[in-house]
Amino acid sequence: MEIINSNNIASFQASINQDPDINSDALIGSSRTARRNRNRSRSRRKKREQLLAQHKWMDRFELPPNAVNSLLTILNGVVEGSDRPFITPIGMKHSPEVLMQGWTEIYESLDHEALTPTLIEIENQNKEKYGPRSIQKPWSERKGSVEEYFAVSELEPRLKEEIIKVAIDEGNKQNRQFRPVSRENALSHLKNQTNSGLPLMKAGKYAKQTPMDDLIAQEGMDYPCVLFTRTQEQGKTRNVWGFPFIWKLLEQEFYQVLLNHQRQLHWRAAILHPDAVDKEVTACIDKAIATGDQILSVDFSAYDASIVPDLQLAAFEYIKRLFRKEYWARIDSIAHNFGNIGIITPEGLREGPHGVPSGSTFTNEIDSIVQFIIQHLYKGIKNFNIQGDDGIYVVPSAAGLMEHFIKYGLEVNKSKSLVSDDGEGLYLQKYYHPKYRQENGVIGGIYSTYRALLRLVYQERFTQLEDSGITADDYYAIRSITIMENCKFHPYFEEFVKYMYDMDKRLGKEFDQITIDAYVRKISDSIGGRVMKNQYGDDISGIKQFEVYKLLRKLEQT
């Protein structure tokens, strides 16, 4: 196999100039068009050559030419950013503006006595965020957010000693002696459709075809992460650390076991089921009402970047205590790589200790465990639940707990954190208040209708449905149903669903099991085998039991 290293990188540069996709001699049309295309091709060649010149680190590795080409394409995209909106079929049919105006007219005509002041504020905030979710900032505007990861410091010795002790004690308290799963088992749970990272830079399903011995040999290659991108509304651009495939595999062996254990803990209801989340949040609210304590729904800024290596170490010490001692050295190796792996940026390879890398298999659980360990050192917490950077607490002093988090280096966004003396809370994008208690005594989480509308109209990225076994009409109808199901406890649920049905009658279609299975496979290929079902619309296999599905069937039959 041809490789790219210090001996043949010049020949690869020459091959760029012969790429039929950018060779001006292959272009046809008018002289003006040809001239414009020649200028474009020269510009692309120049950018690629500049990127290659900035990435001499590739001399350390043996990368296939197609992997280098893919890497340069990704980096060029990071440099340029994107202002292209991706709009769903219903958005293209009516236009995003028409859909927003139509729902707003209905929303404002309804009796707002059904809404609490906080819920009205949440709806207004989400209305303001309405707009494309695929806008990507150029590198010049996001470079600083990457550097934030490397602006780490050490905890004070006393704080570090305390945090490590709590982590070890809490891990030992679980009294477990786990073993990791087999590598073959771990491999089957990795994502099929997302980029596998270095060295292949192909979809995961192709990386999985690599012989196991060849995969394991990659462990000593010291491959860095690749800078990928996630986008959100209002132009928010998230840095994603695309881990090398071998490290995803090595992490998955332990992560799978860890996740199965963590979902048994009351404070990790988010990895169990949305109904479990509702029950735990209800327990928090009931406790606060009974004791007169405050509820803190904490909001952090730059959470991953602010978790310094000492805090990461504490989380891995907790994890180590769940496994047999014979596996501790392997966990130590994973922990070291987790906090020190480099990342490829348009300006070269950035190395050094850093905050929590977002693309690791362990990212979410390290985030959760760090928050758990820190809160354990604060006296007076009566109940709590944690998911990544999300947390809800029953505590005598919300202000005191926020300052406690800050002491350990976390950045608390006080203006966005909800402090309540009236038994209301925010958790996992859902609003909870005793006013919305169901007949079974459980308070259902309220998901904003404007947030749902945003996702019904705008996509984060283009969806490739080729060879998926599902038509675009069916895919987007099911996608819409899963989003609307999140609003099932909203006072305006029926009005919202009826409005969307009036705008797109395809939502009322009855789906056969083959279509549902095809949708499930499509989603599973994208998210792998470690899905967390904490939203009402997440468990797609049970779609025919969704409240929105039942309502749509009634609307279809009237």
C-alpha cells in the first residue's frame, strides 16, 4: 500500500496537481468559465500545499494517500467554515419563516394560564434561537476555543488530595471486580457511519474490516485526534476530537462495562430511560418542597475544556476501582492518552495536557463522574442527578454549591443556572414544575415547542439515505414524530402536533415494521451501540406507542 511519509510527500503534492477534480485542463465550457475554474483549482491547490507544509508531523506516520487527502479536505473546511443552511423537506415546502409565523399565531392565541412564568421565558428564549443549525464558524473565529483546552493548570495540592481520595473511596464502595469485554464485542458496538479517524479516515464500517492484529499494532503509533465539527443554532461551533480508531476500540472494552454499572445508580438516570429521569427529578422536587431547600439547575460554560488533568485522573481512579487490579495498567494507559493525546488543527499538530476531549468514548462519563466527585465534597446536598455537564441539585444554598464548583476550576454560568425556591427545575432540556404532575404522581418534563420546531425545520448536517432501506418521506416523517414526542407533557402538545400535521399530512402515515426497522438501523449506524435514551422520542422501536403517533392516527382518521 502506498503511504505518505517524509520520502514521498513531495510526490503526493505532485499528485494533487493531477487530480481530475481540480485539473483545469479537464474543465470545459466558455473561456470565462474555464478561467474561473482554473483560478478555483489553483486556489485549492495552493491551500492544500499550504496545509501540507504546516503538517510536517505526518512524517512520523505512514498514512495512505486517500487518508491524507480526506484529512486536508476536513482541515480546509475548518479553515473556511460554512454558512450553508440544511433545511428539512417540511421547511423547504413552506419556508422556515412561514412555519414559525404559523405556530406563533397559534401559540399566542392560547390561554397562557397553563404556562408558568419560567416556561414562558423558556419558550421565548428558544424562539429567539430559531434559525439554521449548520452554520460553522471559520478557523479564525474558533481557534481560541481549541486553545482553551490547553490552558490547564494543576489543582491546589489539598484539593487534589481530597478529590482523589473521594474518587477512590466511592469506587471501592461499589465493591465490583469487573472484567472488560472482548475486543470483538467492543468492535461491534463502534459506530459504522462516522469517520474512524486516523489512520484510515474512512467510515467506521470500513475500519472494522481491518484484521484485529493490525488494529492492535496501531496502539503504539501515537496517532493524534482530528479536529471535527459539530454545529448548533445561532452559529455555535463545537470542536470535536476525532479519536483514532484503535483508541475508540481500547476504550470501548471498558466503557461498555462501566456504562452498564453506572445505569444502576440513581444519579445516572439519564443513561437508563426518560421515565427514570422524570422519577428522579420528581424525587428532587418533592425533597426540596419537604425540606424547604433550593433547587439548583446548574449551567456550565466550556465544561470539557475546564476539567483539568487532575480532575480527569480522579475520575479514572474511580473507574479503576470497579475493575480487577490486573486491568488497572490498561486503564492507566487509556487515562494518559485521554488527557494528553494531540489534535490536528489547520495550523499543525497541537500537543500537551488538556481538558476533556469531546470525541472519546469516555467523554460523557468522565464529565459525569467529575461532577459527581466534586459535589460529594459539598455538605448538605439532599438529592441530585447528573448527566455530563447537566446537573440538578437539592441544596440549602445554591450559591454556595456554585462557588464550590468554581473552586475546583469549573466555569459556572450563574446567569443561565436556574435557582428555585418553588420546586421547579431544568434538566436535559426539559422543564419540571409541580404544576405538571401526572396522575401517577410523577412530574413530566416539558420540552419547548419552539425548540422542537427548530429541529423539525433545520438540520445540523445533510442526511445521506442511500442504501438505508428507507425513503426520504418516511425518514423525515419518523424523525419529526420522534422530535414531537419530546413535547408530550407540554400543555400545548395537541395544538402543536395538529399544527404540524396540518402543514404536512405525511406525518399521519402508518409505518410498517420494515420501515421502522430501517430507521432504527440508520440511527444505530450513526450513533453506535451506546445510545443514551433520556428523551421521550429516543426509543424509536416503540414508536407506535408514542403519544404523538396515537394522536396523529386519530387526526388521520377524522
